Amino acid sequence: MNSTILITIISLSLLALFSAIILYFIAQKFKIIEDPRIDEVQALLPAANCGGCGFAGCRNLAEALVKANTLEGLNCPVGGADVMSQVAKLLGKEAPIVEPMVAVLLCNGSIENRPLTSKYDGAPDCRISNSLYIGETDCSYGCLGNGDCVRACKFDAIYMNPETSLPVIIDDKCVSCGACVKACPKNIIELRKKAKKDYKIYVACSNCDKGGIARKACKVACTACTKCVKVCEYNAITIENNLAYIDASKCTFCRKCVTECPTGSILELNFPARKTISETRTESVTA
Amino acid sequence: MKTFPLGGVHPPENKLTANKSIRVLPLPSSVVIPVSQHLGVASTVVVNKGDTVKAGQVIAESKGYVSTNIHSSVSGKVNKIDTIIDNSGYRHTAVFIDTEGDIWMDSIDRSEKIIREISCSPEEIVKKCLESGVVGLGGATFPSHIKMTVPAGKKCDVLIINGVECEPYLTSDHRLMLEKGEEILIGASVLMKALKTGKAVIGIEDNKHDAIEHLTDLASGFKGISVQALKVKYPQGAEKQLIKALTGREVPSGKLPIDVNAVVHNVGTAFAVYEAVQKNKPLFERVVTVTGKSLSDPGNFLVRIGTPISSLIEAAGGLPDDTGKIVSGGPMMGKALINTAIPVVKGMSGIILFPIDESDRSEFKSCIRCAKCVSVCALGLEPYLLVTLSEKGLFERAEKEGIANCMECGSCAYICPGNRPLLDYIRLGKSEVLKMARERAEKQKDTFTK
């Protein structure tokens, strides 16, 4: 073999070996010793990096979980109780008590219920239209319909219904990460406790104007007439600033408030159709 | 001819009402006077339902440093204190008064006589302007009495009177200069006395030759006041641009005109100062331009504060059938109104009725990086960049790029060939950045007090 080639091969190999040795020692000197459990916990997390846990990404949460004395207060809403119990088992700590939640829009001001009184043709962004005026209706509090929440959702759980101009939240996909809650400039999206069979009962209104003004702006506004408060046997409903609010943890889904509400402001979702009185009478007669 | 060096645009002037002399609008049957008509803290209502009031009577008092008084514009009975959606686009408290007769407060000099002798001291001038609710009538509505005292350690060597009226369509300042020129110059002299300066310059854009000639003529009878014509370019009427064009001085970023020894007041404000100090008349009426290509009788009207704009539209010939948008202020910086019950407030320099084919914004397209927005920005900012930063929520970077300097003149949005709503996004970024800066200042205060 040509001696030039031989010298080239040997010198390059020695250079490579020399660099490798230097790199090895530098790697050893600057090695970061990390708890190996952080990698293991991170592998259990869903890797959505949505920030719903309140930390900067899944790795950040994994670090916090490993370092924490107790897992109470720490939760991955996307993974839910399943993932949290797996993590707890891995770390030998007690699993935190986690209540599954779901995002709910506290407004039912569709185009049919809440007539448009002006047209907005500025930038299609709720934060911007909110900074300019009360919106295309006479309700200063309701949904603006420009879809900041739709854009904020990383789980495809919200879409805009073109007929109502209101966002629709898909229960199955919502992981209660809270991104839409933060994105809404009107602060009318709320995380509510998830109930059995996805039952939902809530006051679909955020209007704090006096009853007369609210009702003129929207057919299904809450006028704070207090009928719901009086009929609720579980003290689940409170009225503040001309607006009724149902506490999801006290509600037993008896639906009495829904029937009582004169404007239809309280919504019941995912319930089976109610039996009418004539149906029940027929049943008892034939039985 | 003098002008500002950087940026600027030339929207069509459309000064349809430049030759229409001021008409007094008939007294409205009722007025609705909002309590937030000025920058700063809203005033506190001091009257009750059923009270009888006279025109010029205080109905809401100044609350805090940046605040001023609000007066009834008619005589009559207070119907109620309730809320109304006003020209800000939001619901605010307002005093509803039913008009009865036209009795003014006894202290007001209601005669036509022009009072030339200035007998008040500088402190009395400032006090009278606060009591009379004088605010910046160029549109910013900053309580003027605050800009009439020179802070300790600073000096004012020139008072600038802003007669530029660079917004298209608006002509109320133009007519005021032609018809109340002497009163404006007396008002300027009053301001000079309060600011303890011997020099005043009135800047007027070159599309108002008659006003330039008239005021130059009158100014020869006043010591220290001169008139300067300025090249027609928007936004020449902006404070910093005006100071640069007239004096060559540049107000540094984050600083005020007084930091370069200048103070700027609008001609309408100078007139209001004359009325407040020389005639004891509080600010309760103003000249409003009512204009639009489809109006049958557009004009400039002297209107009582609180008059619904429906009355102005009636006086201008009635609402045209093809009306698509009603804007309060000018087409560049004004704001669209959502109904015609909205009352006239101190800052309403004009209302423009746009036909439907000029109302809707076209659909906007992507940014093509043409940099036209950069070339027209009078403050040397990069609008396309500020928009992207605001949209993506990168507010710290936006702050570094100087978004807080933006005066929201709208030149960038006007020139964008893609029709992009640049100003909307920049305003969003600006409000977030200012909020961040406020929170930072609060935190710093806490660390020092701890």
C-alpha cells in the first residue's frame, strides 16, 4: 500500500482516538446526574406538553412529581386518574385525589337567542373585538364568536358551530387542560366537575346586567329572578351580581331548577328525554 | 415647507364641509351625559334623580389627579342616573336630563362681547380650567389643566397651538379658526400666561389657506404669537410630529413634550380655555362636523354635550339610505358607533357617515413583506413585525421592538396592500406590554418598600 495513504489513515485514526478520549473525559466531568425515575415518569405521561398541569411541559411535571414529598396538588389532566395512579405506583407515593373535569361554555347566546345589533369586521380575534366594544349584540358579557378558544385547544375538542356562532366542546376529547379558559377574554368558559353519564346542568349565562337589560339583549338570559334558588333543595344555586350560578359539587341533577327557570337559561345536557305526564299515566293504568 | 421627516401618508382629504359656517343645533329635548368623557378617572355624579339643574352646573366631580369636572349642558330636571352604551363602545354611567328652557348659571358671561384683558393669575387659570372641565378637544380628551402647569425643574419656552386637523373629513377646527380666531388667540395668550412663556406658534396645514391668512392677520395684534403653515401630510397633527416640524426638537421615547420645553394644545382647547377663563363658561358644548358623501346637508354644528347623534344626522338632512357605517372622529383614528342614540361627548370632533360600499373592510391576505408599513410609520417602527409578535403572544420581544411608542395613527393599516388589520393586532400587543410594564413597576415598588 502507498505510504501516503498509510500515514493518512494512521494519523486520522489517532486524531479520532484522541478526540474520543477528550470527549469521554469532558462528558464524565460535566455529567448531570439525574434521578433516573424522572425519565420513567415522563414515559408514563401523555407527552402533549399542553401546560394543563401548570408546569412547562411533561418533563417539568415529571421532575416536580419525583421531587415532591406528596403528590397532592399535582395532576396531569390529560392522563387523568389512570396515569396519576400509575405514576404514584412507580414512585411509591399515594395517588392524589383527582376529580375529572370538563370545559363548559357559560353562554347560550346563539344568533337565534341573542339577535345581532351590529356587524364586526375587524381582525377575527376575540381579544381584539373585546378591546374595541361590547360585541355584535346588546349583551356585554356573552360569547364573541371569533374562536380564540377553538384556536387555543390542542386536542381538537372545540369547534365553532356556524349556525349558532357559539363554540361547541366535545366532551370525549376535552382533557380539561384549561387552555380555552385562559384564552377566552370574556372569562366565560369554566372547568366543571364531570358527572356520571356526562350529565350537565348549568346556568348558560354570564350576564351581570340587571334583568331587564339582560333579557332585552338575549331570550335565554338569566334575570336573577331567584326562582331556581328557591326550588333547589340542595342549596346548590347562588345569585351574585344579577347572575345565578350552580355549584357542580352540590348539584344532584334533580333538574327542578331547569323546569322552574322562566327564560330557559339553565341547560340540561345528556339526559334521557323526560317522560310526559300522559305517558306515565298510561303506564300505571296498564300495569 | 415645514414637515416631519419620517413616514406619513396622504389619504384623500374629503373636506366636504370646509366652507360650511358653524350652525347652532336646536336644543335637544333631553340629553344623556356620560361620566367618562376624558382620559383618566371617571367623574363622580353629584346630582340625584329629580334635581333641577342649570346649563353649566357641575353634575359630576373630578375624582383623582387625572380627572376633571362634567357639567350639565342644558337646564331642566335630572330624569335618572343610569347606564348607556356610549361612544367608547361600552356601557357606562350617565346622567339623563330632560330639557326645560335654556337657563345658564348666573356666573357665566353669556354676552357676545370679546374679553381681551387677562386678569387671572397663572394659578387661577389652572383652577378655572379644572373647574370648567376643559379637556383636550383634539380627540385625546386629556384633562387640560394638567398640561397648563410646568412641573418643577422643567421649563416651557414655546406653546404650540395645534390647528393642523390632519384627519380627512373633519373641519370643526378649521371653522373655529375662521369664525372665532380672536377668541382662540386670547385663549393662547391665557395659556402662555399659565405656562409662563412668551412664545406661541400656531401650526396649520396648508390646505386651510383662509385660516392661515386670517390668523396671521389677527396674530399681528398679539405679542409672541406667530402662525406657521405646514405641509399636508397625515399625521402632522400628532404631538411629536408637530413639535418636530415646528421646532426641530424630537421628544425622546417614553418622554413628554415638556421634556423638550414644549407644550401642545389644540385650537378647540384654546377656545375652550378662552370661554372658561374669560367668560366663566364651563365646557358643555362643542363644534362637531357632521359629514359624509351621501348626506344632503353636511355641516359643522355647535352641539350641546349629551345630544344624541340622531339629532345631528337629522340636522344634516337625515340618515341616507345607503349608510353602512357611522364613525365618531376621523376615518384614520376614529371609532365606529353601534347606534344613533349615542350621545355627543367632549371628544367627539365629528361624525362621518360612510356609504355601504365604503364601509366593509375587504378580506385580508397574507403579509407579502413589501415593507410599505415600515416606510409610512412616522415613529420609525416596524408594524409587520409588531403584528406577528402580538399575534403569537411574544410580548417581551414586542416591548423591545418599541411597541409602546406606537401612537395608533393607523397609517400602516391604511397603506397595507393586503388590507391586513395591522393596527388591531398592534393595539392588542401594546395593551399587553403596558400591562406587563405596570406589573413590573408594582413589583419593583414592593421590593423597595419591603
